[in-house]
Amino acid sequence: MNIEGSGALVAGGASGLGEATVRRLHERGAVVTIADVNAEKGQALADELGLRFVSCDVREEDQVQAAVDAAAEADGGLRISMHCAGVGWPERIASSRGPHQLQPFEVVIGVNLIGTFNALRFAAKSMLDNEPDDGGERGVCVNTASIAAFDGQIGQVAYAAAKSGLVGLTLPMARDLAAIGVRVMTIAPGTMNTPRMQGASEKIRVGLASQVPHPNRLGDPDEFAMLVEHFARNAYLNGTTIRLDGAVRFPPK
């Protein structure tokens, strides 16, 4: 796919992996729309880059539809849908304090899994209206899972369940959309050096980095964005999840 001039939507694009993706797609000439619940950061990034920001809770149908509609206003329509919105909640399934709380589990599933599905279904419907390129392609959808989908740690039942759900929907959704020329890919990042991670203590960051075999460091958000760019350009990548983790495997805790 030719990124230059293509409409792109980055849900959760105000910071972290989403922000890195916004910046890279913008640098490559995409017409990027930023969607996020954090209006202050999202609007600031949009103002800096001269882009459009739409306030969006990915769990709300009308807000997701509005974000997709905004991105589809680009010449040629929405062709790149990137989903980075996500939350976490650490808690064991049961402990002396009682069973895992239900409401936080529902929130994590609601934002990470259902929210991604929400964005995917509206984005894919919008891509139906695109003219196919020379390769018959109308668009690409990229999701953000985590290596916790495969190596979930103690206290990660909600997060791992949501992220493994994203891995599970990747192939069937790619098959659903193959007939209209829309690809679906998922990235499962390891421990990335996002602003949230930068807020942790140096001891924690050094300890996490030391677990990564090679390169022996935390991942750079731009390395994540580079992979999104490659997904967009490489038309033969479809229906699978790629780990981006320096060969690390999460231990139990």
C-alpha cells in the first residue's frame, strides 16, 4: 500500500506507541486522524503536527463511528486503521482478600478487546467504499496485543485474556475481509520504553531491560511504529501476529 496520501486512524494515538505511530505515518505522508480519550494530549499532538484530533472512547459506538468518519474524509478514504488504546489491571484470580474483582476485569476486556473490535468493524466497513489499488487492496487494520497474550504473568489474568483475544480474532477477521481486499495484522510488543515505563523507577526499568536477550534493552516505540509502516507497505503480510520483543519470554512474575 502506498502510505503517502492515505487516510489513517490511530486510536489511542495521543501518547506512547500510538504517538510514535502517528508521527511515523505523518512523516511518510499519511493523512492521520488521532483518536483518544485524553483530549489534552491528543489535541496538543494534533496541533504540533497539523493533524485532526477526535475525542474517542473506543467502547462508545457513536464516538468510534465519528472518528472513522473523520479519517475517511481523506482523499481515497480510510486505508490504515491502527489501534493502540489499552488499559491494565494487576490482580490475582483469588487471594486472601477474595476473588478477582469483576468490574476491573470487565473494563480491561471492554477497552482492550471490545474497543479494538469496535474500531475494526467500523474501519472495515468504511474501507468497503475505497477504490482498490493495483494489487486489489482497500486497506489494512493493525491491532496491538502483547506478549502477555502468550506469557501472561501472575496478576495479569484480565490483561492476558484481552490480549489473547486480539490474537485470536486476527486470522478469522483477515479471512472475513479478504474478499474486499482488507488485511488484518497484530503486533505483540514486549516491554517498550513508553512514557508509562519511563515513570517507573530506574531499578525496575533496568531489571526489565536485563531480561531481554538481544538487544539487551527496552524496545523503542519507534520500532513499533516501523513495524506498522512495514505492515502497511508489505501486501503479503496478513492474518497473523508478530512478536516485537527482543526474544524475551515473560517469567511467572
